[in-house]
Amino acid sequence: MLAVLGALSFRLAPNPPSLDLLGSGPFTNLSSGEQAQTNAIAHVWFGLACPFVGNYLGGRKGMWVAMASCAGLVLVRETFFHGQTPGPEVRTDLLTGLSPLFVVAVTDLAMH
């Protein structure tokens, strides 16, 4: 039990806040390989699934609450849980995580 608690304390140690939006390098890291592309697809999936689950659970109001919550979660995740991530990866993660939420929001506003 002590070993499990020790392992968790190392794994759950907080990272210093870092959001290196203006870091050097290319605009995104999508050309750096298959892992970056898979990561971007996962962020797009999360950004699309979140408002649709909110819509399913709470209608239009639930969708907007879910979009705001997920946008905040994306920002918190990138700032506090990624450590010293280089600029291109931060920009890609924010772009692929927040763009689907923005597209769903604009589409919903255009339809209502």
C-alpha cells in the first residue's frame, strides 16, 4: 500500500504553470509525425463529443454548459498538466481542442 501511495505522489506532482503560445518553431507540430496527428485527432474528437453529450443530457442549455466547461478544461489541461511543452505542441493542442467547440457554437447560433 505504501508503494502505491508513493507512486501516486510522484505521478500526481503538479507541474509549474506553462502556456508557451509564443514559443519558437513552426505554427503547429502536425508535420512532426504520426503521434502528433493522432493526438490532434483525439483533441478534435473530444471537442466535438463534449457539446453533443451535453446536448443529449440537457438540451441546448446543456450543450452550452458543456462547451464552456470543456473549453475551460482544455485551457487548464494545457496550462497545468502538460509541463514545459514546446510552442508548436501547445498551439496545436489549443487549436484542435478549441476549434471544434467554436464551430459547434457558431453553428448553433446560426441555426437559432
